[in-house]
Amino acid sequence: MARNRFRTAAWVALLALLLTACAAPRPASTQVGLGQSSDSSERRTKTIVYAVTNYVQGIGLTAASTTSGGWATAGEIHSNGLITSDFDSRKPVGQIAERAPSIEEGGISLLPDGRMRVVFPLRKGVTWQDGTPLTAQDLVFSLRFLSDRALGYPTLEAITLMDAAEAPDDNTFVLYYKQPYYLGASLGVRLFWPVPRHLMEAPFEQYLQNKNPEQIINLPYWSSEYVGAGPFRVTSWDPSSEIVLQAYDGYFLGRPKADIIRVRLLADQQTLFSNLLAGAVDVFPETVLNAELVTQLKETWEASNRGTVHYYAGSTRFLAPQMRPDVQIESAILDQRVRAALYHALDRETLAEVLQVGHREMAAYAILPAHDPLYLATKDALRPYAYDPERAKAMLRDLGWTPGTDGALRNNADGRPFRTAITASTSTTRDVPALADYWRRIGIEVDERITPPALARDQEHAAQYPGYENTSKAPGDGIIRGLEGPAATAQTRWAGNRAGYEDPRAQALLLRYRSSLSPREQFDAMKAISDFIAAELPFLPTYGQVDGVGVRAGIRALDDHMGGGVPGSGYGTFARNAHLWDVL
């Protein structure tokens, strides 16, 4: 028996070597984590390998706004927010806070001056990972810190609506909003990132005097010296290969069951897929594998009891036009009528079928997916732009674009060809040729641009795409953040709307929606937003993603996947209960 096990292990090791030639080798301590302790007299070190496909710049302030690639979900491994989601539902529950405030129990109140007051009772015994107690004064400081626009905190939605904060005592945090805000009591770690006052107040005060944001941005606190309030603390930082996190013994929900989480930083989806097949990765989050690879892995793993993949309805993909005239390479795209013609040229149902493993029903004819509670407010609003390439050509002819003998469109006034570009990250490389092909069929020149991983989190680079960006937003109402202003600029360190989109009408509609606290008000506000998007086409939704998260056999994790969500949904990621992950 021992000899057979040895032979099996040797073959597995050889397969892993072949499949991960382009990836970092699995460290010896990880093998110990899989139950092969080098000293049977000592308790084994339980190690879990979590993989992402991001180029990682840092944590918190220095992390970009994108939720793709898995690094954003890792936030709740090392950091916690006031609120997260329940174990098996999206119900908001307390994390650093004892509970989620509500109107019914008096934690949320509307003030005569139009503001909203939210009281968060904090858990007792919460500490930062250096042992310092976390108090309400830390959270008051956090609001001052995150509100400084020059520092470029990448998630602005909630912060821009916050007005003031106070700490009546160490365990009570009171937050005031400028208006009613539908997520005001559901502050996950990305919406409101707690910052330790005892570590960051002095550098912040110095920054306020000299006005040099780089002094804050470049602190090692945001990487190798990070101190958060989550279950695992950073002990090793190598953004070229791996970040190692160790269980924090003083974690307020109890010491984590695992000892170490190794966040493996892999170059692309195919490398990750090979690592998963080889058993070199234990847990993978959402948005790191496309639908085809997720399906292949699910079939392979579950046929041999090597792991479990959980499907869920993922983000909505869309094409966002560059709205900065000085960056957009074809000014005609700033005209809504041209955008409408280009939308008619896209066969969304075929795109969904081909790119989402046969799921034709994922074609986007609304800004919300069918499972969303507000879907009926948006249903079929985009169906008037159904696939009709002949109509697309006719509309462009009417707007002064005539095909030549070669079929290429040229402008009647100056003879220039209609030329655009589609930019995407490495995670959506299959989308770009398909989208470009549809536009080429009606006579448009299309450049295909793939952003390399090293630039994927460079916010300035992300805001400079020349034509359209193929991107996505979180499930649910995440897509309407494509309307959100202000435009990203150098003055905001490129935090904000990277498409450069700004429209006062859109801002007013978003304000109305985010101020709506009742279901009826939210329905009406969402319908108004849907109608606006259908009329103006600030972006072109194409399809909803079939996404998945997975865990290798022998690891206990993601039992709570029914309550998990992507970071862009505001609170409660798939890593929210990382302290319960275990090696069996």
C-alpha cells in the first residue's frame, strides 16, 4: 500500500511539474498544509492556496477599483468591514459591527434637514492585527482619510455621500449621510475601508501639511506592513508570485481554522486552470476563469471527486465608449445615434451562446439580470436595439458614412475611415475578436487591444482607452455605476468614471435611486435609470456571465457560497468567512 501511494504521489508530482512549468513551484510548506507533516510530533500546519490572476499593486487605498481577477475578493481574508452578508443569503449582518442597523430597530433615522443618521454598535474585543483595540475613533478617522480626494480611494460611491461621523464612545460609531442612502447601513469593507488611527494618523497629518499624496500612497503599510482587522495578516509580500498570510490569533471571531493562506499570483486563466488540474491550487474565486474553463473544471473535478465548482450568475459584460473627446479616436462615437447603429450590429444572443458555453438566454436585453428583484423595472428596455446589421448600415449612411467598393465605411465630408478600438483585459480575450468581427462586417476598422496584467490595475492607463472598453460590473445594480461621476482625472489620481462619462441627468437619476429606501421607490427609480440608458446608450450591455467559484477536495471552504457576492455588490464576498476555511 505504501509503495502504491508513493508511485501515485510521484505521478501527481510529475503531472504538476508539466502543467505548471510557467508558474511558481508549490512551496514545501504548502505540501505540509495538505497533511504531509514533516514532524508527526507537531501539529501540522494547515495551508490553503488561493489563486488570483491580478497584477497586485497593494491593499485598500492602493488597490484599483476593478473586481476582476480575484484580488478584490481576497480583501475579506485580511480585512473586515462593518457589515458582511449572512452565511447562506445576501442578508446584511454585522462583522465589526454587532449587527446591521435598520429603521425598525432605530439604528437608521431620517433627520429634519434631509440627512440620514446610521448608528453602528461595534463588537467588543475587536483588535487590529498588531493587538491594538479597534474603536469608533478609528472609524471616524477612516472617514476623514478616505474622503480626501487627492489620495484617490478607488471606491467612491458611499464615501461621496457621507457627511460626518462621531464616536459617542469606543463601541458606537455614528455616521451621517447627506441624504437617504439605500446602502447606508450595509458598509462592506470596500465601501468603507477601516484605517487604523494609531498607525496612519501621523502620516496623514504630515500629508495635510505638505500636500504630497505620494507620501501616503507609497507607504509600505499598504503592502508588506499592512495591518488590518481580518482573520489573516500579511507576513510575506512578493507581488510577482505570492503573498503569504498567517492566521491572526487574536481575531475577534476566533482563531482561524487554517494556519496559512498563500495567495498565488498567476499570469492568466490558462495557467490557473493548469494549476487547478494539477492540485496546486485549493480555492479559486469568481472572475478568474471564463465560462468555458469553469465548465471544463466542474466536469473534470466532479467526475473524479477532486473538487467542487459552484455556479452563479455573474457580472454583466458591456462595451463602454470613451467619452473624453481628446482620447476618443473617432468623434462620431460621441453621437448617440452612431452608438445605436453599432449596437444593432452586435448579435448578443450568439455572443452569449458562444462565449458562455451555450447559455443563449444570458443575452442582455435589460440592464439587470432576470433574477434581480428589480428586473421587471428594466425588462426588454434594450430589445429595440436587437441584432439588425442592415439597419445598422442604413443608420450610418444617414449619418454620413458610406461604404466604398471594398465595403469599408468612409466619412462623406473628409473621407476618413470609420476606425475604432476595443480594449479588454486578458480575462476577456475571447470576447474581443468576436465583438470586433461584428463591427468589421458593417465596414468599420477595429483595433483589438489587450491590457497586459502589469497594467491591469493602473488606473491612469485604464482611463486612456481610445475607442470602447469591453468590461463588466458586479451582478445586480452594479452596472449602473457606469453612469457614476465624476470622470477620473489626474487630480483624483484617476479614481472615478474611467470612461470619462459625466451627465447631470444621470447623476440625478442615480441620486434618486440611492435615496430610495422603499421597494416601490426603488422600482420607480430603477425604471427611470433603465429608460435613460436605453435612450442615451452610455454603454452597450452584451451578455451576463456564467461564473463560478471552486474548492479542491480535502479543503473545507465556500460552504457559504449562496450568500457570497462579488466585491462590487457592496458587502459580503465569497471570502467573508475565511476564518472557517479548513484543511481536512
